[in-house]
Amino acid sequence: MFSEQIDQSILKEIYDKAISVSDFGKVATYIPELSLMSPNLFSLSCVIAGSGEIIQTGDADTYFTMQSISKILSLSYAIEKFGMDKVFKSVDMEPTADSFNSLMRLEMASPIPANPFMNAGAIVICSILQKELGRESFNEITNFCELFTGTKPKLNQKVFNSEMSTADRNKSLAYFLNSTPGLLMDSVENSLDLYIKLCSLECTTLDLAKIADVLSCGGKSSFTGKYPLSFETVKTIMGIMITCGLYNGSGECAVRVGIPAKSGVSGGILAVAPGKMGIGVFSPPLDSKGNSLAGLYALEMLSDKLNLRGVKILD
Ligand code: GLU
């Protein structure tokens, strides 16, 4: 049984090694409120597929904001409610070597964002949600999140205000997108408001592991017993996670960890070991590409120790 291979001593060893790596990273400062997070925080939560058994270590009670990990929720919701054709008419599903908030490609290559995990792509998804759901959009996504985690996530108002007041880059992206007729389905203001609210949703690593559990189990939650996702959505989300989940660090993550993952600039990473477990990890110091340094290291160790890639050497 897979669950017998993982125990507290493995997590303790990972914790001890990963925490020392975090010294080499830098906590995000471009959203001032994020810079207040202690660089010493670390937590790792795992949910075993099917049984829902929880195993975790570190500061597991600490709340942090989802940031780009919320792009999994907005994209999944949009696919579930409005279908693949509508979603992928205005955003592509291709990786890029660009940073998460890059503007360049929109002018140089195509006005259609390369994928829904780049900020530009996620803003387009939020514009669809805003157009279809209006004022209910934020409430709908938090209700949707509850199907995965069993609790409705809260908005961190301080992070929201901080990000809104420093969102020049995302505003530029939204205005640029809006210059292509028909691409943004709602106003720049409404689309950005939803985008930044979703980035400011609070979670723990256990919440992330519970969301990952649904992906790991093909759409069913081991906790709520609900089916928030169809298999088609699971396939799509995991494909985009493996190719685009860590932005221009996605290739490195695929090599080092080898399973689908999605990062956020607050220092969280959600990872899925298909059919095995859902994982959430958090450590605020980031590498140069905006991904949690210790988080990535911890996932690499976990993947190697538990053979999360599922490679079998046959005789
Ligand atoms: N709220 C962040 C931004 O838009 C999300 C980026 C991230 O987590 O990678 O800049």
C-alpha cells in the first residue's frame, strides 16, 4: 500500500533539509503585504488518495494567500460551467519561457495569452467568469472551493488592498488585452477585481493538498465525497500544470519533481501525485522565477523518496 511508505519520519527529514535551503531565497516584495511574511515558515501537507488520510509537518496552521494557485480554481470552474471550447477560444494551452506577468508575447507573438496560468491568461478567464456570473463571481468560486476543501476560503483584505494598489503590471496587461476587440469579456476593472480577489484567498497547505487530492482521484474529493471536477477537466488542468504550472520554471520542476504542480508568489505550491496523493507545501522565500525554493526542494525529495513519478524498473 502506498500509504504505508509515507510516515512522519520522512516528513521530518524533508522539513529539516528543506528549511535550510530557504535561506537562499527572497520573500516577494512587489506586493508589499507579502513581504511581511516570515521567511522561516514552512509546512508540508499530504492527503492520501481515496482514504483521505492526512500527514503533515511544520507550520500547518499558518494561513497564506493562494496567489497564482487560485488559477486552478478559476480555470476549473470555467471549464466545468462553460466548456472547453468557450474557455480555449480566448486563451491558448501552450507553455512559454516568459515570466508570469510578461507583456512581451502579447504584442510580439499573439494577442491571445499563451496559457491560463500566465497572469494575462488568468485575467481573460476572470473576464469570462465576470461576464457570466456578474457580482456573484467571487462567491461562486469560493463555494466551488468548498467542494474541495470542506470550508469556504476567506479573502485577505490587507493583501487584496496591497496588491490592488501596486497592480500596475496587471493593469497594463488587462488594458493591453482589452485593446483586442472581444478578448476581455468584461471591463478591465471587473476582470482585475476578480483576479486579485482570487489571488488574495487564504488557505493552508492542507487546503492545497485537499484540492490536489481531487485532481489525484480523477475528480472526486476524498473529504467531501463530492465530485467537483469531471475527468476531462482533471486531464486539462494536470496537463497545463505540468507544462505551465511554475511559469518559466516548469521545465525544471518537471525534471526535478516530475509530477504536475502549481506555484504562487506567496510561497505555496500545490502538487498532484496521480492516484497516490495530493500535496501542499509552503515556504515564502522564492527563487529567481518566483517559485518557493524550499517548497520545490521538499517536493523533489518527496518525489524521489516515494517514487511519485511511478517509474518501475522491470527485470
Ligand atoms: N497575484 C500575483 C500577481 O498577479 C500572482 C502571481 C503568482 O502567484 O505567481 O502578480
